[in-house]
Amino acid sequence: MHGLNYDHNPTILHEVVKAVANEIGGDKVGVRLSPFVDYCDYGDSNPQALAIYMAQFLQWYFIVAGGYDMSEVNNVVGSSGANLVAYGRLFLTNPDLPKRFELDSHFNKVDKNTFYTSDLVVGYTDYPFLENAN
Ligand SMILES: Cc1cc2nc3c(=O)[nH]c(=O)nc-3n(C[C@H](O)[C@H](O)[C@H](O)COP(=O)(O)O)c2cc1C
């Protein structure tokens, strides 16, 4: 979305969302925006404005992600306008994350070396459940 002209509708996104919604129903469509990503050719000169603009354009449930843990959820949902908080690494490394939240338990240690590999198991489905954890 680099170079997006805020004076015009984001036509490509609009067209894609419309086409997909027509095929599978609007209630099954979500859009992942990563305005703060800044690597390779990605990046925007004003990511905050871009994020707000896109969120207002979409006017859907607004789910935020990025470095959150259980303690911040109420604050984030209460103050940022977000409807939900999503967990990435925390869920990846703790297959029983809701139970760990409930029990106020420890979390498995993240192994970044297993991120973005072609292995379908190691780092993806082999983190231990609580009863198997040391
Ligand atoms: C191994 C791994 C793979 C990911 N793959 C994707 C992906 O394919 N598409 C995407 O939009 N985000 C992907 N993400 C980013 C997560 O969706 C999330 O935004 C990121 O981990 C930050 O949230 P967290 O702090 O809760 O982990 C990936 C993250 C990890 C760790």
C-alpha cells in the first residue's frame, strides 16, 4: 500500500473484498493489514495514518496483534477501539494458551530458530501442552 493516495478510495482492496465477499459471503471475509511492517519493499511513510484510514474504510470488527499478553487485553480493547486482541507467537508456542491464561501458568519459551521453516512439525506443532511441560 506504499504511496496510497488518501484522497481516493483504496480501490484495489475494495474490489478484492467485494469479489471475495460475493463468492463466500461477507461474514466470512477478513482483511489482514500490517501497516507497521517495514522490511524488503514494504513500508509506508505514515503507517499510523494508513492504519486509521484503512480501519475506517473497512468499518469491521477490528482485531489488533503484535506483542500483547493477557495483562494488556482489557486496556487495549477499552482504549484503542479494538474489538479483539489476537496472539501469534504466544499461541504458536502454547497449544493450550486459554488454559494457561485461566491457570495463570507459565508459557513455553519461544524458539525463533524454528520460525518460517519448511518443517511442518518442528516449531509448529511440537510445543508441549501443560501436562507434558517440565
Ligand atoms: C512463525 C510465524 C509465521 C507467521 N506467518 C504469518 C503469515 O503468514 N501472515 C501474516 O499476516 N502474519 C504472520 N505472522 C505474524 C503474526 O500473525 C503476528 O502478527 C505476529 O506474530 C505478531 O503477533 P505476536 O506478537 O502476538 O506474535 C507470523 C508469525 C510467526 C511467528
